Amino acid sequence: MAKEVLTNEIEQEVEAVPVISSEENEQKDTPAQETESVVTDAPESKTKVKRAPRKTVEKEAVVIEEVEEQEKTEEVEEAVSSEIEEEAVEENEDKSKKKSKKMKEKEKKQVAEKKEKLKKKKAAVAKRKEKAKDKKKEKAKKAKLKAKAKKKDKAKKAKDKAKAKKIAKKKAKRTKAKKNKKK
């Protein structure tokens, strides 16, 4: 698109340049020929040939130089514009590649971050579960210890009761024996 616009502008400039008609070219050539003929014919005829005014000749030369310069600048502009377009296309391709690379890298980073977050969550959940297990184990241990302590206590009480019964029996026997002795 840009290339077409540039070429159109260049074509318009070329068309806008004043074109020297063939008559003007003939006028340029004729004064030179007349001067030559004057030089050769001057001694014979002594007639003066009208020359084109110097200013117009100089203007025409300037116009021709300008046209040549414009053509050169147009060629340079075309070359530069084509180089610029190529560079722009390459830059755009590079940018698109870089963007796609950046996007891929961003996506990779996001995926990595998500994975990391999931790992952290799993680790946190695992820690909680571990803590809960530890608490349950401790509770069970305490419950076992309590149960053991109760059993021991019960056994002790039963032993004490049995001892107390034995003692009471023995005492009762003694007292009976004493009573029997008295009688």
C-alpha cells in the first residue's frame, strides 16, 4: 500500500515537471548551429543572426539540470523507500515473532505459576492432613493412657477392697474366736 502511494507520488512529480518541447530543443540547437554558421559565414556575408537571449538559454539549462536532479532524487527516493519498506516488513515480522515468543513465554510462566500454586495448595493440604493425623494420634494416645490409668485404678480399688475384705474376715474370725473363748 505504502509502496503504491510512493510510486504514485513519484509519477505525479514526473508528470508535473515541465517538459521541454521539441521546438525549444530546436531553438537550442539552432543558435549553436547559427553561431557556427556565423563563424564560418561571417567573413563572406556579414549578416547578423539573431541569437536567443542568454537568459532563456540559461533558464533552459537550469530547467534541464533540475529535471535531471529530480530524476536522480526520485531514483534515490525509490531505492530508499523500497529499502525502508523492506526494513519495515522485516521489523514487523521480527516484532510479530517477538510478540509470539513473548506470548508463549507469558503463557509458559502462567502455566508454571499455576502449577506452583497447585503444588503449594497440595502441600498446605497435606500439612493440614498431617497435623490432623498427629492430633488424632495424640488423642488416641491420651485416651489409651486414660483407659490404662482407669484400669489400674479399678484394679487397685479391687485389690484394696479384696484386702479390706480379707482383713475384715480375719478380724471377724478373731472376734468370733475371742467370743468362743470367753464362753
